Amino acid sequence: MDICLRFGIRCKQLREKMNLSQEKFALLIEMDRTYYSSIENGRRNVSIRNIEKIATGFGITIEELMRGV
């Protein structure tokens, strides 16, 4: 499975664990909802800056975010 898709699945799992919609999570991390949606769907090769934003939004380290990807 492609790493972008695996990363998107990991983000979706963590977001759903927080009981947040894509829109609310995207607002929390100051990211466009459609851009974040494309990450979860594995259609984006995410920059390290955006990976950091996502990890911070989940309240975890980048290392924890990447676990299992």
C-alpha cells in the first residue's frame, strides 16, 4: 500500500478517535478542509511542516503520528 494512503488512514483513525469531523480538525490545525480531506484520502504527498501541524493537532509527536505508517 502507498505511503500516502497509509498516512491518510492513520490520520483518519486518530481524528475519529477524537470524535472530530474533518472540517473541525482542519479548523483546529488551520488547514483548508479540502486539503486535509485529500491527505486522509491518500492523494497528497504531505510536507514536513504540515505533518508537524497534524501531529500537534492530535497532541502527539511526529514519531507517534508516523507509527504504523
